[in-house]
Amino acid sequence: MRTLFSADDHIVEPADVWSKRVPRKFLEDAPHVVDDGEMEFWVVEGTKMPTIGLNAVAGKSEEEWSFDPVRFSDMIPGCYDPKARAEDLRAEGIMASLNFPTLPRFGGALFPELKDRQLADVCVQAWNDFMFDEWCAVAPEMFVPMAIVQLWDADLAAKEIERNLGRGLRAISIPEETSLLGLPSYYNSFWDPVWDICQQSGTAVCMHIGSSGWRPYTPPEANPSLNVALGFVPTITHALGMMYSPVPRKFPDIKIVYSEGGINWVPGALERADRMYKRHKYWSGTDDVLPSDVCRKNMWFCLIEEPYGLRVRHDIGIDRILWECDYPHSSCVWPNTQKIVDELFADVPADEAEMITVRNAERLFNWSCQPAPSAAS
């Protein structure tokens, strides 16, 4: 059995994440679950928010999938219970797992929208406390600690990162783009305290597909699955934007991870970006640092099932590629993970496959995977 490191999984937050952690005065407005007789909803500052069915399909056949809201009882326990999750992953040889939030959105963009900034602050801290004290505590050898931050205040965000570094923080999750959320863009020095502490501490900055809320245009008559197919497009636009940005120039050791955005687009995008960067250098005022230079020094990309992406892996850089399971989302390769991965990497040399499925992530997140059960015997 292969030992696998999943660089992208998701937590469906248990109903009591906030209700048992925030001060009493915030209980009514902080996230909590209500049952209206037909469906369970999260309620935040009086607004109902469902758990979307496609975010919790692990263990279901494709015929059972739906975008419709689901109850906790509609999910297998591994979606929201860390003990069950650890058992599910370990059975498939997944020995390390980085987990993104669901209700706060993948990059924590829910909380800047709250009217009460103090409530938003305690909600961010509560999610991070849940991550360390409840989720990671169940299987500290498996669950790689990740935090969300106070996106509306970069100094406060840096302090939150510092608070969690002492607990073993390895990564933060922030949106692919913040200007779409009414916040300064990443080109703005507003974010420097975050980049600075992440660079100094070696903390990876993960930007998950769909975290900005932006979607490419689709015809109004289009099948809804087209939005899923186009979901990687914002990753391309943002990654190229960051390659042009001041961030890797001011913070040359920053580590940026594009989670669930795929890999097979990377060579073509870099080819065009470099050509245009050089051709338009004199009138646009670009420097001598090519987009591909930034990409190969500062960026990592994740794949799930991309045979073509693996065929062009050397054009991307095999040390830039991470494997992910995406449990419990609709793209997840669970169960039967070992069979799926064996087929995907059938034509890849064993040492390169091991780099992509475990070693690159170990180095990036400063983590050491325990061997899969059969590998230990």
C-alpha cells in the first residue's frame, strides 16, 4: 500500500464548533444549527446557510449526488467527525491530510461579511481552536494544522498566525482574490504583515479553488455542471496575477499553494505569460523576473486525477506538484484510493510518484508521514 499525503481535504464543521467556543453574548449571532422541520441550516447573524450536498458526497454513489442542502444524518460520519475521518483515510493509506473549512468558505471569506467585527474575530479564533483542540487532537500524526485569518485586518491576521505557530501551524487558507470581496488586493501593501510572518515562519499560504467567489461567464441556459468544469479558471487568472505581483518580489521565500486548481494548465499558461511578459516589457515597465521564475520558486499545484498533467510533469516541475484526495467533495478519490492512484501513476517512475504523492508535501509543510499500514509491516 502506498503512503499518501492529501494536500486538500475538507471539514464539514460539527454543529457545536462556535456555540461551545464563543462568549455567551455572541451565541445568537455566531454560527449555529437550526432545524426547521424539513432541513437543517446554519444560521449566522440571522441568515440561513445550508450545507450543500456536493460538499459531502463521500461514501455515496454518483447517482445519489445533488446540490440540494443536506442534514448531518445524510452524511457519513467521516465528513464531520475527526475520529471517523482518520479511520477512513488510514484505511486507504492516506497518512497525512490538510483540511479546509466549509461554512467559513474555503478561504474564510464568510467572516469579513459579518456586521459585527468583534463577532467575526471570535469566530475566526473559534474555528482555529476547533482545528487544533478537537480536529487535530484526534490524530495529531495525520491532521496537518491549518488556520483561517481575520481578512479585514492584516495586523490582526498576523497576530492570529503568530498565536497558532506555537501550536504547530503549518498553513493558512486565504481566498484566491480579495479585491472581489471588498478588501485590498494582494498587490496592496496592506497584506505585508501576513506575507512577512508566513515567510519568516515558513508557513504555506493556501489559496483554494472557488474561495474568491468569482465564476467565469456561462450562458444562462448552460447545464449547472459547467460551473464545476470551469472551476479551475479563477485559479489560472489568480496564479498568473500573483506571478506578476509585488508579493514574490518583496517576499522571495513566500510559499503559495493553489489547492484543487489542477496542474495540466500550468505549462501552457507559463509559455504564454513569459512570452507576453518579455514582449511587453518596455512599455509596461515589467522587471526581469519572469512569471515562470516565480512559479518554479514560489508556487505549488495540486492534482487529483490528471493523466495529461502527469505526462507534462517535468514541464511543471515534479517538485511543484502535490496530490490530493479532496475528501468528502465530489472530486474525491475515496474509497478505492489505492487502486485509483496506482492506475494514475502506472507510467510514472516510482521515485517521481513518491515525490508527488507524499515527499513534496512533507517538505512544503515541514511534516513527516507515518508509513501506510501495510508499508509498516
